Amino acid sequence: MGKWASYTKKYCKSWEKEALLKDWIRRVPGDDPKAYCRFCKVGIRAHHADLVNHASTAKHKRNAALFSSAIFDMGCQSTTIDESTKIAELKLGHQDAQKMALKETDVNGTTENEKDASEGFQFSATPSLEDIRQLQAKFAAERDWDQYHQPRNLLLALVGEVGEVSELFQWKGEVAPGLPGWTASERESLAHELSDVLIYLVELAEKCCVDLPKAVLAKMAINACKYPASRVQGSAKKYTEYQD
Ligand SMILES: Nc1ccn([C@H]2C[C@H](O)[C@@H](COP(=O)(O)OP(=O)(O)OP(=O)(O)O)O2)c(=O)n1
């Protein structure tokens, strides 16, 4: 029984959706009176006001900035975002993160608890699409591959990678969210193939001068107009079928 023994408030999963907390807050399995900051590698009382205060401390802000830059510095050395995160943690001297034995999202975007794997899943805050564009531009330039990375070639490469994603799902029948029953190796392959799709998509958008982050918001606004929630509730029909 430590100093937390008499503390009665408990960790609340919904905090992981709050803008101020979501990037760093983690549950400490088996220790509900506590929350954990992955940037500062400290336990904090599971009390909302304490957590909000923690987020505003200079130390936390400094650690958050260090954490993001360490991930970006990894550049081409690591293959996935979470691998970079792990290396960044090591680089920053945060080995105690492992000691906490937290059920962090692993390299394939899944948690140890499979039945819960997709519930509350979130992406890491970095890298941004612009970070990915720059990393891929550097990768291609270093190999003198710009001569091959023309829009049509990138499109074909993108479609090829989509095919590789499809191959992983082929003959499996319907697959439930969280991919229950998938092996670690299958999950890793999926993470690789989806990343290939994203890399080619981002580069294709760059070569076609489409500002993807901006374009995606504009398209989502169009989608919302075409499919008003009140009108299409629970139905997956094409919008043309709703037109009067
Ligand atoms: N001319 C190339 C070749 C590769 N890549 C990069 C972008 C993709 O992320 C990845 C694709 O590599 P491969 O074509 O080797 O495809 P896979 O990694 O999927 O290998 P495999 O087809 O064996 O699964 O490498 C690239 O930018 N330009």
C-alpha cells in the first residue's frame, strides 16, 4: 500500500478524448487511482483538475516538445510511427516507461487486450501529413528517384499497395474491428502496407499540388452536406437515392 492507497478517485477513459489530455494520458493497468503521463513519465493522481494543471506546467510542455521532435528526428531510420515513439522514449531516457508495463498501443496500432483493441483507439499526434511529405521527398531525392515518381507512376504504386492490403484480408470472411484472431505478424504486415498506401497517397497529392489536409476538411464538409445525419440516419444508401 503506497501513498495512493487512501485516494478514492479513479481513472476515467473519456479523458483520453479530451484535447488537452489525449496525447499523453495513459491508464496504469491495475492502478486506477493513478494516471500516467507518457511525456513526463510520471504518475499523477487520477483527478481531472490535477491532470489539467499538469498539462499546463512548463516541464510538461518542454517534455511534449522534446517528445515530438525526437520522433521527427528519427526520420527514415524507423519504419512506423510507434516504433519511432519507442525509440524517442529511449532517446529521451525514458526507460522507466517500460517498467510501468503500460498497455501502450504497440507497433501495429493494437493493444494487448484484443477484445478492446479498437475501442478508444487514437492516432499519435505526429507525424503530420506535411512531416510525411518531407520525409518521403527526402527518401526519393537521396535515391535520385524523383525521375520515377511521376503522378501516374505514384498512382499505380498506390493502387498496387492497396492490392497488398486487400491480400491480407483475402479469404478471411468478415473481419471484426480490432482484428480478433489476427497474429502479430499479420498485424505488422497490415501496418506496413497501410503505411505504403499513405506514403504514396501523400506523395501523389504533393506531385498534383493537392494540399491534402486542407482538401480533406473541405471534402468532409461536402460529405456532411450530401449526407445530412438527420436524413440518412442508419442507412448506407448512396446520396443520389435521397434526392427528391
Ligand atoms: N520506387 C520506389 C520504391 C519504394 N518506395 C517506398 C515507398 C513505399 O513505402 C515502399 C514500397 O516498397 P516496395 O515496392 O518494396 O513494396 P513493399 O514494401 O510493399 O514490399 P513487398 O511488395 O515485397 O511487400 O518503399 C518508393 O518510394 N519508391
